[in-house]
Amino acid sequence: MQRKFKQALKDVTDICKFEHWLRFYYLKEQGDQLLVSIPEEDLAYFEKEYERFAGLAKKINHQFMTPEISQKTLIEFISTTLDGPVYDHSLINSVLNSKSFEAEITAFHIWSDVHADQLEGKVMDFKDWMQLFEAWKRTEKGQNLLRGLTTPESKTTSTTQ
């Protein structure tokens, strides 16, 4: 069961990370709204290189994005691709409500925010982002952050710092 949980956790967090990566590079201001605009050649590349995520890219392309729409789209995509077809329904629910999921996604968002200047400019491949993030998690700073996100007292210490 633990092995299935870890694999489901990785699959769910990979989807969330890919969606974040898409918004990082393909979100454009249009008036007072944010529009996802992915060129057709990039969508074709995703079909070839990221087959399991390509449907998500197609789904959000040409959509105006808000935090609520982003969350709703992610949950729908996870539900249709993993919850049932690959994993038992209760397992995906357990993953989404786990401290491990929260810590991994929080760490990923912090990492991308802190390194935004380095990541901006030309579109970096998602695989490169994953390699950089995994390398960062192995650093002392990454380890300290992850430890802080997974310990019970992290809720109180992170809000007081």
C-alpha cells in the first residue's frame, strides 16, 4: 500500500507541477484577465514528450485562468486520468488530503517563486524544471524547508517567522 501511495503521490504532484509550469510560461495578460496561450507547435511537442499531460495543456489552452479555475481543472484532470482508471478512488483522495502532497506542492511553489528570475526568459523544458527542483530538494535549504513543511509544529513556526 505504501508503494502505491508514493506512486500515486508522484503522479498527482507531477500533474500539478506541469500545470504550474504551463501557467508560468504560457499565461498572458489580456486586459484585466489572464489567458493561457500555448502555441500549436508546443502542444504537438507535449503530445510527443509529455503524452500523459498533453490533455491538460489542451484543456487549459485558450482559457482565462483564475485560482479557482486552475484548481477545478486540476481536480477534473486528476479525476479523469488517475482516480479510477489507474488508482482506487480512496487512494487519490488520501493523496490529495495528505501532508506529503501539501509539502511537495508548497515546496515546488516556493522553489519556483524564489527562482523565478532564473526560470524566466526563454521557455525551459518541464524535464529541466523537474531536474532543477529535485536537485534543489537535496540541498540544505531544500531539506530544511521540506522538514519544516512536514513536521507537526510547522504550521505554527512558519506563520510566526
